[in-house]
Amino acid sequence: MKLDFAGDCSVSVAAEVKARLLEAYASSEPVEVGFAGVSALDMSFFELLHAAKKTFAENGREIVFQSDLPEEFSQAAAWAGWGGLCGDS
């Protein structure tokens, strides 16, 4: 299952982001997440991604984050410990 995030991914849409991640988890398919279309984000987005990754791992599921986070968010990703989202590891 391919899950692409685009537009605003800040706290104002956190419930929607969480619902999309839960829907992906409920599928039995492998999950790949893309970020190329993200135009706004905050720490709540990274927290939801972290929770999703942890939940998938704890249940023997794999979730793959593509390294396509827009460049303008790479500093925030690195600060949050998510530099790998930008292709930095």
C-alpha cells in the first residue's frame, strides 16, 4: 500500500494523519510512505510517524519511509531525529 502525504501535515490535521496511518496498518499489505507533497509540518507529524513505525515493528509489520521529504523540512526532520526521512540517515 502506498501512502503519500501532501499539503499541511501539522497538528491541525493530526487526526487525519493518524487515521490514514491506522488505515494503512489495518491493511495486510506492505506500507510505503511518501512525503514529496508536504507543504507544512510540525513535531506532531514526526511523533505520529514514530508511533506508527513502533506499532508496525512491535507487530512484525514493516513500514518504509521514502527519502523524499522536501528540502525545506530537512532541518526539522534532523532535529526531531528523523534525518533519514530526508535521505540523511
